[in-house]
Amino acid sequence: MSLNVSNLTIHHGAICAVNSVSLALPTGRLAAIIGSNGAGKTTLLRALSGLNKPTHGEITWMGESILGKKAENLVRRGISHVSEGKSVIPQLTVKENLELGAIWRRNKKELSESLDQVITIFPRLGERLAQRADTLSGGERQMVAIGRALMSKPRLLLLDEPSLGLAPLVIEQIFQIIRDLTTSMRITVVLVEQNAMGALKIADLGIVLNLGRVVAVDHADALIANPAVRAAYLGY
Amino acid sequence: MIQLLNTLLIGITSGGICALMAISMVLVWRSTRVINFAQSGMALLSTYFGYEAIVNLKSFWIALPVAMIGGALFAAFIEVVFMRLLVKHSSSGPIASVAPIIATLGLLGIIRAIVSMIWGGQDVRIVGPLSNDGFTIGGETLVFSPLKLLILISVIVLMLLLSILFQKTNLGLSLRAAAYAPEIARLSGIKVDLVRTLGWALAGAAGAVAGMFQTINANGYLSPYSIEFSILLVSGFIAAVIGGLESLVGAVIGGLVLGVSVSFILMYVSSSLGFIAPFIILLIVLFIRPQGIIGAKAARRA
Amino acid sequence: MRKHKESSHLLPFILGGVVLYFLSGMVDELRVYQGASIAVYVVAIASIILLTGYSGQVSLGHGALMAIGAYAAAVFRIEFNLPIVLCFVVAVLVAAIGGALLGAAAARLSGPYLAGTTLALAISLPSLANEFAVLGGEQGLLFDVGSAPLSLGKEFTQYKWFFWIAALAALTSMWLLQNILRSRYGRNWRASRGNEVAAQLAGINTARSKILAFTISAGIAGLAGALLSMTIGTVSPSAFPLNLSFSLLTGAVLSGLSTLSGAMIGAVVLVAIPEIAEVVAERIGSSENITTNLPGLLVSALLVLTVLFVPNGPVEQHHARKAKKAAKKKELNILTKPSMEGNT
């Protein structure tokens, strides 16, 4: 198991947003966390990348505890987080946005290698490198956001609602790319999604959160087949 | 014709000094979302550092970097011990929106009081490296002088260096990213707190140059409650507002617009409007284009 | 929120006046003069509390508005030989007009912009005095309110007369402000300060409400300016330096920006600080440089410390601490119940 979460509890003031959540994820697997609004998905994800401070519990990554470590240091340990809502900096160019992801490495050669790699994955960004990010379409911005995360050569990629606000065709494309990242590059991925069906289809493992608690964990296919989950989250 | 050119050059010189001050205010605004009214106090202290260096080392060209380094260190110190505390403590009640403003004013008072405790309230003098007597062209003596020309060239060089720093280096990219989107910057591995302190240090250095040049551009006299530094503060603020407060390019344009228009008003309308003209320009800008004369979109560009 | 009884609340102010009357007969001349200064500061600080504490606008330029009031009073006194009461009324009116103009610009501006704009005003306006001969240039104008009427007796000194005028003006303006704040306008200000959009949705014209606050505040500041120059005897640009605006702001912050009655605290501190500084300087037996700058340092340090540690003033802080304790109890109750709602 490369990522291990045990008994994690997180409070927002007096409200308990995540309540004794445990999960384990082997290297190179894709876990989808689904659940309704306010289930604690984003809070959980932000704790994994160091943006939130948990109240109790433990998180280990590659056998070492990362609890309470700062986000800027976790990037150096291979954990990249793409936060909700096309997290790009609109005032910067596409190239600058991408370079940000590798800025802590201070190695020009590695940087240009990573840039080439990202452009191979998202060819469309290659044509738009000099453009400001606010001239891009929603789907392109999401590509920049994921591309930036990839620039830091992550071993664990945390994605928060990459499908938000995108057209169905674009969503399918983005999900396909995310699947390829795990399959071909052996990146471990935790994907938080409202689009439960789309996420479970590409995931290995599915986790259903409700009011901060894990209510179901299973193989993604099994969850899709589970009548209760279908009724509550997949809408049929 | 020569008079026109003279007026323009004087305006550009004082505008360039304003622009440096505006840059330091914009840098602080972008990194901490505070208009730092203590910026003039910080520039004042740095200029006194420069004065000490001139007295002891007898060279303006050593004094300038001394002032810059002193200003940078002091600004970084203020950010670490003062602003972080302020951000932590003042977040509620009717005072929340005015607390940073009031706190930086208090800081200005403290700095000025300490400076006059150390150096006394009397004038001291900083002599520039060149003569401030105007050029003579065709028997006519202008206000524009070799010293002003030197200031003008130095300001241009500094701005070029700054723009290279911001556009071409990793530090520049970190500074911009941390200013626009601190969370994304953190997620990219940028140590945002450190970068913020560096932003303040850079602002302190820019303010130091503005203070040194403002002093020698006037008459070289320096005192803790000198009106020159209040003018520098206000005109830096006005230039930053003209430029839209977010943009370094805007700050430079704002400084030039302000400097040149004040220079023309002084030359062709009345020479006693020096204090009131910038205020009127500010009011006009605020009424016509509160977002600054560079459109909101273009102004975001660093 | 504490409830106020709806009445004109005249009684406490009359009582205060009576107490001051007897007090002024009991102390020496210096104290009487300091009493007059405190009364002047009370008026000036009240004008800032009204503007910043209640209407949420910040002004670093109240020194300039005070200058407007002072010059107006002096010019009318000299040119038209107006009775002294009318001079103060003129000071209020002219400064209020200035405030209305500034307020119209201010209503469009948010915090830092407004602060910078008023700061620019504070720096640029006093220099205008050099532009017009009628304002007397650097030397300024004499402002003589005359000596006390003979009917008050021979013993009645000039300083006591200053004190009476200033104290009466302070009591009157506090009483007026208290009533304005309890009126519809006061409620509108508090509503707009809390949440401008919500106030607009509730039908409050927030821009007009802000301009009104600025106008009234400027009028009161104008009165304070006229009173200040009465105690000095002259009106000149140097009587209204940038530091005056800063001191007033310090006084207002020390008083607690949201309690009008706290203006007294700030005023007393501002007057006391030079004395305290003198004592401290004597103790440490320091050089002249330090002695002359100690008051400035103390004022500024106090300002910073207040903003950092008692941001809402000593009075409000006390109430807030009580409220916090009560809230904590409630919070504990919530925690013990099972939480019904999650949150991401």
C-alpha cells in the first residue's frame, strides 16, 4: 500500500467534516471518491495534500507519515494536488502556468523534458504556450491545471472535480487521460468527483462518502453494480 | 521648443522617482493586500542609511546599494515581525477593514520618531554625484541638469533589471504566482511566506532608491519630517492608483503620467500648485476610471 | 446588542456640564487649559468615530477638514466681525460642505483607496493657504474669541473661558451625535458597514448614506478645528500637520471605534501623552533628541499595539470577551449533539 489513511477526522470549527475515514491504495491505482455535496470529499483531499490540518488520525505515503506536513513540501515528495475549478492562474501564460509545477526543481533540463512530456499528453497546449491562460476554454484550462501538476513528476496525483463545468465530450477526454496516467505512467490517483458514473468507470477502487463517513468501499465495478449505490449516486 | 523639452524631461525624471515608489507600493499590495503607508518611513530610514554611507565612505555609488540593502532588510524585518502578527490579529469587528491602514500609519510614526531620535530633527545633506545646475543651451539655462539626467538613466536601468527579474527568472515567476494565487503557488511547491518576505524586501529596495533620488533631485536636504517624503508617499500612491494598483507596468506608466502632468502644470499654469496638482489629478482619475487608466484586463499583467 | 431607551438623553449631558462647571473652579490654570484641549479632542475624535466606527469609512484627512473649519471661522471673524457663536456655526457649515464634496468622491472608493485619497488631501490642502492673501500665508490669521463677559467676574481667566466654550461645544456635539446615531440614519450606517450589498437589498441608498456620514463628520471636525485654533489663538497651515490627522485616528482607535462615548478616553490619552513622555524622559535622563520625539513614538506605538491586541478598543473588547465566553458554551452544546450537517 503506498497511500494509507487511518481513522482520519477533520473539523471545520465545531463541525466535523470528515469522521474516522480509513482507506488504503496500492501504487499505480486510481481511487474515485464520490458522494453528495458536503460529504467531506474536498476536505479529505485537501488533508492529503497538506492544505488542511486533520484533528485525529494518520496519513502515510510510501511508508512515511505525512500528517501535518506543509503542501509546499509534500510536492517535493511527489504529491500533486489539482484543486477544484480549473486551478490555473489567469494572469500568467500557459507556459508560465506549466513551468510553475517544476519551479521547485530548479533544473532547466528536467523542466524542458517535463514540458515536452506534458505537451505530448495535451498536444493542444503546445499550440497555446504563449497565450494568457484566461484566453483558454474551460477544457483547456483543466488541461493546464493537470499539466502543471504533472510538471512536478508526481507519484500521487490528487484531482478535485476535474469534470466541473465541462462539456460531456471534453469530460470523457479528460477522464481518458487520467486513466492513461495510471496505466502507462504508474501514477497513483485519488479522484474526487460529483460525476459518480464517469469517475467509477475509470477507477479501480470506489469510495462513497456521506456526511464525513465512509459508507461503502469496493472495486469500482462492484459499486456500479451495487443497487443501493446506483439508486443514491448514479441516478438509476 | 527647448522649454517644452526641458519640462518634459523634468517630468519624466520626477515621474520615474514616483514610479519607483509606486512599484514598491504595488509589490506590497500584491503580496499582502495592504497599502503600506509606512513605505515613506521605510524609504526615509533607508535614505539615512545612504547618508551614513556617504559620510563614512564618501561615495554616492556605494551609498546607493547600501541604502537598497538596508531598505530591503528592514522591509523584510517588518514583514516577518509586524505584518504576520497584524494579519493574525485583526480579522474581526468594525476595525477589520481599516486595521491594516491604521497599523501601517502607526508604523510610519514609529519609524519617523526613531529616525529623529537617532539622527536628530535638523537637516542633513546628501550631495549627488553630479551637478544639479541646469544645462545651458544657446545662452538659456534650463532646470534639467546633469544630475537629473543621471537619475533618469539610473531609473530606466533599474526598471529594465526589474522587468527581467519578473519576466525571465524563477523568482519573478514565484513572486507573480504567489501574488495572484497563493494556494496554487503553494501546491506548486513555492514557499509562499518566504516569497512574500522577498516581495517586501524588493519593495524596500525600490523605496530606498526612490528616497535617495527624491532627496538629491530636490535640494539634497534630508530631515525626519521632511515634506519631500510625504510627497513621495502620496505621489507614489497616486501613481499606483493611476496604474490600477495591481500592475508594475501600470505603476511605471502612472508615475510618468503624474510626473509629466505635474511638471507641465508647474511650468505653464502656476508654480505654486506643486502640492495640490497631484491631488486633483488623483480625483480626476478616480472619477473617470476608478480601476486605473490601464484597463482592468491589461493591468493584471505584471 | 444592548437596548437603548428612546428619549433625547439630555439629562446626562446637563449633569456632565454641571460637574465640569464646578471642576473648572477647583484646578489650576494648566489643568484648565488641558481640560480645554481634551474637550477639543473629544469633538475631533467623535467626528472620526462617527465616520470610521459607524459608517465604516476611513479618513486620514480630518486634519485638513479641521483646517477648513478653523480658516472659515477666522475669516468670518476678521472680515465680518461675526459674533463668536456664529463663527463656530460657519466653521461647521463650511467644513460640512467640504466634507460633502469629499464624501461624494469617497462613496465610490473602498478602504485603501479612500485612505490614500484623504491622505493626499491632508498633505495638499494646507498649502493652499499660501495661495490666497485672505488666508494669511505661512503666518496665518489671528483668531480671537475675546475675553469672558464681565458678568462672570474678574477672577474668570482666559483659559477658563476657552474651557467653557470647548466643553459646551463638546457636550452639545456629543449629544447631537448620540441622537443622530440612534435615528434612522445611524441604523442605515451600521447596516451598510456590516454588509453593503445586504443593506442595498434592504432598500438603503448606501452611497447617499455614506456621503451624509462624511458631511456630518466633516462638520463636527470643522467645529473641532475652530475650537483648536481658539485655544492657540491663530490659524496657520502648521497648526494642522499630517501628524494631527494621525493623532486623531490614534485617539479614535484607542477610544474603541464603535463606541462614541469612548471619545473621552482617547482625548485624555492624547493630552496626557506629552506629560507621560516628559516624566519617562526625565527618568532615563536622555538627550534632547529622545525627549522631543518620545511623545510621537508613544502615540504611534500605542496605535500599533491597540490595533494588534485590542483592535476594537478597551470598552468593546470587554463586551466581546463576555460574548465569546457565552458563544463557547453554546458551541460545546452543539458539539455534544450529533452533527446533522456535513461540510466539505
